[in-house]
Amino acid sequence: MADGRMPDSNPFVEVATHLFLEDLAAKVGVAGLNNYLVGLAKHLAVSMPEEEYADWPELLAALREGQSILATFEDVRPVTDRCMATARSPFERGWREYAKRVGAFSRVHREAAELYNAKVRRTAVTSLHIVLHTFRDAASARIRVGGKGIRTEPLATVWVDGERSFPPPEQLAPLLERAGISKTKLGMLLRNHAEVWILEPA
Amino acid sequence: MLDVALASLIEDMIDKAGAEGVVEFWQRVGDNLASRMGKEGYVGWTSFNVAVREGRTAFSIEGEVTPLTDMAITDVDGDIVGYLYAMRQCCYIPTIVRTRYSVGQMSPADTAVAEEYNATTHDIAVCNFCVFHDRFREEIAKNVTVSGNTLQCYLLATKGWRGDTKISSNNLGKINIDEGHVRALLRNYECVYALVMRGAHLKGEL
């Protein structure tokens, strides 16, 4: 907290939340869990204060310093004006603790991601990415830059075990152009980042 | 971020199933997690307490646990049948702090679940998470053996984010520990519990 960044969570709370979600999935099914996670992320974003910035450089500075709503749970590194990279997944500590203490991650988290990829967009590896990507969408809607809205779009996701998820090739090329990076640069970023995403005026 | 989102999840659950539904849900999750933790065996209290100190037991998933080896629990023959254990920090405090600095303040749902649990099950919860890990500890104790005996867990005292304390006089009575001793521990610890060999004939029991 000395530098104003968020303190780490106790991974036990995250492990318990994973179990909570697994129990929920057993009751409402994978589709129900999917809807639940989307609602959860939106609710979380809406409960956080709105933001306004005079211009784009001020927003990028806030992201670098961890002061924006979009940097609350992610260590955001702007690569270009429009391309953002997240060094570590906010779910990594919880997942590691789960793997260490409980065992293999429940299959239901993958199933929820597969449903989300099929129905919404192909960027999730586990259920937790549904929360993160939906949160980013909803949180960006609460930010004004120079009086105008902004939006986000996931470009690529890498899970803790190295599994990657991209949009299909026909969608990836225009996304890379909007981000201002090449496919090679994306590959370089994915070596040591968990998420690469676009942030742009709405 | 899941931990901060959890408060929203609890709020939504209360709308759908009421605070009593959330208590049941948390208890079931405690059972599920405990059942997935596997069994452990220790040759005696010394080896178990070393394992606790080194973070090797199922109890260690909650965070850093201190075995209070100066506070042994003895049976009618004077043999040691258990010890007190304590956590300097409640495992939910980081989430409360993170919620404070992201959302602004904790949801009232947190208190609603704790109050429901206190009124209906065990008057010991200072936050909604106590409901889960009170049950979780009870269940994992059944999977741990010391000298061949399974354990029983008694949650004795908790200290909340705002300094409020809860002491379980019922559980203190079961293990014959003085309330003043536990209250003194709360100056330094936020969660105190006892692990005792299941079926031990404790002093003071009829």
C-alpha cells in the first residue's frame, strides 16, 4: 500500500470463491454460471466510482500508476497508446494455491469459458476470464476522457499454465491494427504477460 | 479480484435465497473444500505442530497459523490431547481492505450473513467468511490424525475488522480453557481455535 497499489488478497478467500462457484455450477449448470459471472463482474464495476480524465496521456499515466478503475486488479502496462498488457493474471495466486492445496482445477471452469467463447467472444481460457473481461468492459464504460467514452477489447489471454486464447484469425488482424502492434509483437508480449488488450475511444 | 467480487456474489445470493440460504451455501462449500483436501497423519503433537508452523497442514491454506504450544489442553490423566492455534490476521482482512480501496466500503450483506449465523448456529462470526471457515476447519480436523486419533476443531474467539470481538463460551467450556486467557490472546491474534483429539476425556467433563 506504500505506493498506493492494492494489497494482495489472501489466496484462501479466492480458493473458497472458486469452490463457491463450483457449487453454484452444480445447481444452475454451466450456462447459469456463465450468466452469473457476467452479472457479478458488471455489478462489481458499477459499484466502483466513475472516472474522468482530461486527455489520453492522463488516462495512460493513471493506468501505469494503478490509479484507474481499470488498473485496480491488474498491473497494466501500456505498450502503445491503444495496446495494454497485463503482466500477471489477477487470478494467478488463487489458482496456484488451489493447485497446491486442493488439486486439479475443476473442469467446470473450462466448460464455462468454452460456452463464453462460443456465445460472446473467443478470449477466455477459464471462467475467471469471463469475470475479468466483462469487468473491463463495464469499468471502461465508467470512464470519460476529454468528455468522451472509451471501450476495451481483449486481444489475447494466456492462462497460468501457458494455454492461450485468441480471437479467430479473421478477427485478430483488424484488432492488431487497432492496437498498433504486429502479430510478432503480440507473440513477444505473450511470453511474459497474461493479457493483451485494446483500450480506445468508444 | 474474485475476492472483492465475492461481496457482490453474497449480496445477490441474499436476494435469491436469504441470509440463511447463504449460510447453508457457505457451509456446503466448507464441506466440499475440506473433502478435497485429503487425509493427513502425524506421529504426535510435536510433529503436527512443526507441520503447522511450516505451513504443511490442511489448516495452513488459511494463511499463517501459530501453534500456541504454551497452551496445551490436557485430559483427566494429565496427558496432552490438544493445543490452541491462532492466526495473527483474519484471512478475510485483506479482502476487506481491498474492497475499501476499490469499491469504497463493504456490502451490508457481509454483516447480514454473519448475524444470521450468530443467531442460528454459533455466535462467533465477525464477517461472512467466518461461516465458511468455521465449518471448513471442523471438517478438515476429521481428516487429520495425531498419534492415530482424528481431531476435533473448536473455534474459540474472533476479532473483526472494526475491533469487535466474539468469544465462544460454549466451546471454551468444552475444552476447559479460561475466557480471560483467550481474551488476552485477542490482543495479538484475530482468530483462535483449539484442536483436540476426538473422544478425549477432558478435565472438567463428567
